[in-house]
Amino acid sequence: MTAHDRRVGAATLKRLRLSRGWSLADTARALIDAASRLGQPLGTSVASVQRSVARWESSTAPILPGERYQLLLAHIYACGPTGQHSLGHGSDFAELLDALTYLGESEHRLHELRTLLVRTATDAGGGLLALLGPTTQQPMTAAFADPSRIDEGLLAGIRAVIGDVNGQVGSIPFVRLQLLLAPVVESCRRLLAGAAPEPLLPELRSIAAQAYTLAGRLAFETRDDGAAHALYTAATTTAGRAGDPWRRAVVHMSHALVTLYSTPGIDAARTLVDAAVRDARTGTSIAVRARAHALQAEIAARAGAEQHAQAALSLAWYDMDGDRDGDPSPGSFSPTYLRGFDGLCELYVGDPAIAHDAFARSAQALTTPRERVQRTIVTTDQALARIRLGDPHAAAELLHACIDGASSTGGRVTAIRLRRARHELRPWRTENFVADLDDHLIDTFGA
């Protein structure tokens, strides 16, 4: 972090304060009031806090606010004059995070602050308005009244909200994410039902398909299969009208995974995966194509079709090793995720020892909050591999960690995988280590 960066951060904090019409003393009083509301009184004078604010804004030697003050600043700048939370692009809260970035705060700490304030917004009943920045809220209202007023700025704002919600998977329970996303889904429906400008329709349809797909996944995770099916149907139709076939392939893959865990057998999921592969092969995203082939390999492995599974997996690695510069969906899949599919294929039709090592490598690389759900799933599969290697004690230890991971998000897939792994431990059901695991499951999930 350079001296210039720190000065930019300090200037941003000062600009934020002045935009509220606050003096240094006013800001100090706001921080003290926020601390009292949060049950964390500062126990210091206005003058003392005022000196801290001045040091943060110093034009010569600014300092980064401590974590306690960062939390208080986040709370006061996340609320607008009316008390409504505003966390999206262009909000004071977003500017505060920029300022802290320039002053040298870590990305991990900023993610924690954002997650905490999203939780606060959902506690208070906030939804779309919490994540739509102030520069997007007014155009949204205008577009509802007159769809011809939809513009690229509004679409970018809606896409940012979907990205925010998706980025909180693994950090925020799924039921809270539903609360945040539901108004976005309804907004997309209303905008598509109107006479949107023709040049913007492909982009609007692409955004709507993303919203419907994510909402379908959230509905499934919260055990509302009827709503999930309806949302995936809408996503498939909308993505099919958006242009490039890879967008519909993404919908098919998400729908296939949901179907795999909510429908007996694998035939329905296989149909969706095969459709995803067809769309992905004619689309422009190599990453999506790799993921589609990986899912095809998993389905084949679950069916015991070893040769088909290995062929599909080879295609997935061929795609992943290709030139992905300019890929329209670069973050949709990665070698780390693909290693998990390596493990799955070995688990079902290969060597459990190889599967175990593949799962271990994949889980170790899945480190971000967004990857927490996937890490729990992969670790559960790693436990299955240990059971098949004749080491149930070690498997149970892994499953204890998986229970803790699953409890933080309430994910349905992780719960299903945990139950299946516990089922594999039946031969040792009279052992104390299995009884301890059952107690942990009951304490966490109630059954």
C-alpha cells in the first residue's frame, strides 16, 4: 500500500463525512451512539474519538481505523438518512469499503464486514433496496412505470445485486439469501413483461436467467421443490432467448444437480446433463463446456459406466487445459473444482485411495467463503473414500467437521451427502465414535 493510496483512503473518509454534513465531533458522536446501540459502549470521550477520526483523515500520515471502529463506521454508513440500509454500488457503505481498501485493510476483513451488514439488513427485513445502490433505485422505479426507460446502468445494477447474493453463498444462510433475491426475481419478471428496448433485451434476458437459476437453487436448498422447478423452467426458457447457448447450459447444469438430489434415480438428471453438454458444445464458453463434461462424467460414474465416465472426464480436462482467454464465463469452473470430479469418478468406478487424495487436494484449495459449501461437500466425499479404505474412525472425524460446515449455511445437498455418509457407517453403528457422530448430527440438525 503506497503513501498515495493511503491519502486517497483518507480523502474518501473525509468526503463521506462531509457528505453527511458532519463535523469531526459529529462523527465522533455518531460512532459513540452506534457503539451504544450495538451494546459495545466505547467508554471514552467525544474529544478522544474525534482525535481518532482526525488521524484517519490526515492528509500527511493517515492511519487505518481499528477493527472495532471499522465495524462502527460500517453501521453508520450502511444506513441512509431515512434509516434504510443501502449496501450496493454508489452507496456510502461501498465508498467506506473503498476507503478502507486504500488504507490497507485486507480483502478477507472487508468480506467479513460486508457479510455482517448483509445479515443486519436481512434481520431488519431489508431486501432489494439494501443491495441496490441509490443510483439504481430511482431508475428501477421509473422502469416499472415505463419499461422503455430501461438502460444499461439499471441492468448493471441488477446484475451487481445478483452477484452480491451469489457471493454470499457459504457466508449467509440460504433462507436469508432468498430474502435478498426474491425482489430481484420479481423485478426481472416485471421488466421482461414490459416493452423493454429491443437492443437491451438479450442482456435483460441473460440477467433474468441468472436470477431465476440462483433463485431455483436457493428454493431447492430450503426444500421448496415446487418453486425450484418453476424457477428452473423460467430460467431455461429465458436463457434460451438470451443468445449464446452456454447460458442455457448453465441453467441445465444447476437444474441437473438439484434433480439428482430431489428425484429418485439418475435418469432425469442425466437428461438435463446431456442437454447441457449439447448446449455447451455449441456455446462460446470453454469453462462451461468443461463443467458440463465433468457433470456427465459424474452421472456416468454413479451409473457404474466406467469407460463413459473416464471419456467425459478426459474431455473436461481437455477443455480446462485449453485457451480460456476471453471466456464469457471465466469464473464458472476451475481445475480445483474439476479435481473433485476426478475423485467422484474414482470413488464410484475406480480406486478409493486415489479418490481420497483427489478430494483432499480439492478441499485444501477451496479456501474462500464462497467455496465453503463446496468444500464441505468434497470433504464429505473424502470421508466416504476413507470408509471404503477401511478407516471409519478417520471418516467420522472428517464428518464432524462437515456437520459444522453444513450448519452455518443450512444447505440441503450437504445434509443429504452427510446422511449418505452416515449410512455407510452402519457396520460400526454400535461403536462409540459413531454414537458421538449421531449426537453431533442430532444436536445440529435435530434428527
